Amino acid sequence: MSNLDPMRPRVSVVIPAFNVEGYLGAAIDSVLAQTLADVEVVVVDDGSTDATVAVARGYGDARVRVFENVRNQGPARSRNVAIDQARGEWIAILDADDWWKEDRLERLLALAEAHGADIVCDDLLLVPEGAPGPESTLFTVHAQRLGRIDKPFEVDALKMAEDDFGILKPLFRREFLDERGLRYNPAFRAGEDFELLLRCLLASARMVVSHEAMYFYRARRGSLVASPVQCLSQILEMTDALIRDVDAKTHGEIVQALEGYRRRKRDELGDARFREPLHAGRWGECVSLAVKNPAMLLRYAAVLGERFLPLGLLLVLVT
């Protein structure tokens, strides 16, 4: 039962914000419209140069608390500032350009209590920028790898490393984070969610994921996630650090899974480095990259062949 105590809300919703004046209002509105009323919103502006702060302060609602970094420090440090200022029993992560279904918190907290979870997440509704609504969900896009998901399931450290649920947006039990001194690693501007979730799981957190999709996830141009080469490069740095830090003697299977995760991200980075000039029409750069990488050449031969050469001649270049 909700106690509606403003000094001890059930959930603190953490929103790091940087130059999101056109999006932040929808994020905050979706929190204030929750069927669970016992919430607060903690916005940390990360050095915005637009009207982001004005949007946040314009609510004039005691449940919306706004803090400002003196300079841009990245989402991880901004989330840590918000977590330290938060007063709730649960910490919910919401990106400033995303939003929620109105019953998301109520449903996820019920799931957490039913399973005794320290972390709960749900599927993501994927919304391309400019689209009127979601075009798919994360679990649907990755159905071949994940299989059919039609009920809640638990994720441990090994499953996190193998299946990469780091993009999910969690609710953390505040007591768990504080007792173990866990926060986001500010050294990373991408992959920081995966890194914290894995460290929580290594510290014996119980994580349960709902099969329902209640989080609207926007792929926005100019965001880090929408810049694959930069994002994947930083994820590789994060993964290298985890592999160094995780005790291979105690967690050998997890280290092996992280090494597999690193290989997949390296492959994705190679593809991203090819797709960027491809989409920009820098064809000479595409050919140069493809000739140096036979596997990539085979994957993209049809595109390059239509533009430049017969497939046979392209294959001769790498044989």
C-alpha cells in the first residue's frame, strides 16, 4: 500500500538530461501519469545548452526535483548524482527521450515483490525517430537468439553476458545498491547499463525480466546509441575492463561468455564502420574496407557490385 510520503516515495525515477528540450516533457509526463502515484522524478541536467532545465523546472511540482551539473559529465555520472539525491525505495532508470506505459511501475513492482527481486526490467517498445509509434519490440527483433518469451524469467550473470540484456531499463532496489556500494562507472559513456547490471548480478542480485513491453525506447539521431561506431568502440572498452576485473578462477564461465560478447561486438563494430560510409555514399571508402575484410566483402558484395563491379571481379580481389 502506498504511503504517499514525499520524503520517502516508493520509486525515484532517475532521468539524466542533455539537450533534450523537445523530449523531456513526454518522459516526465509519463512518470507523473503512472497508476502508481507514490513517485518522485529526479532530473539531472548534464550541461545542456538548450531549454532542458527550463522544461524540467517549469513543472512547479514538488515531485519533480532538478539538479544541474556544472559541466557535461556523461550519463553514468549524472545517474549517480540522481541516485545519491533520490529518496525512494526503488530507483527506476528512464532516458530523457523515452517514455512509459502508464501502469509500468505498478506492474514491475508487483513482479519484483512476487519474486523477491532486487532488479526488475521489461521488454522495450522500439520507436524509430519520427515514427508515430513502436515498430517492434526488443525481444521480437532478437527472437531467433532469445527464443519465444511469453512469461517472466530470471537473468543471472552468465545469462547477462551471453544474451546481452544490458539495454534494458531497470528498477533497482535502493537498499541493494547502497549495501554493496554499487553505482554506475563514470568512465564509460556507453555500455554503462550492462556493466552495472553485471556487477549487481555478480554481487548476488536477483534479476527478473517481464515478457511485457512497457518502455518506449526511442532511437534518436545524434544520440550515442544512434552513433554505432562510437557506441560500440566504448562498449568494447567497457568489456575489456570487465574481463580484467572479473576473477577467472571463480567466474570462469562468465569470463568466457564476456570474451564471446566481445567478439560479437567487434564484429558489429566492423559492420558499423562499413555501414557508415555506405549510408553516406562514400563508395571508395566502402570498397577499401571491403577489400581488406573478405568476410565483409561477401556480406556486402551485392551492394558494392551493383555500384561498381561484377561479383566475380570483387571476389578476385580477395582470393
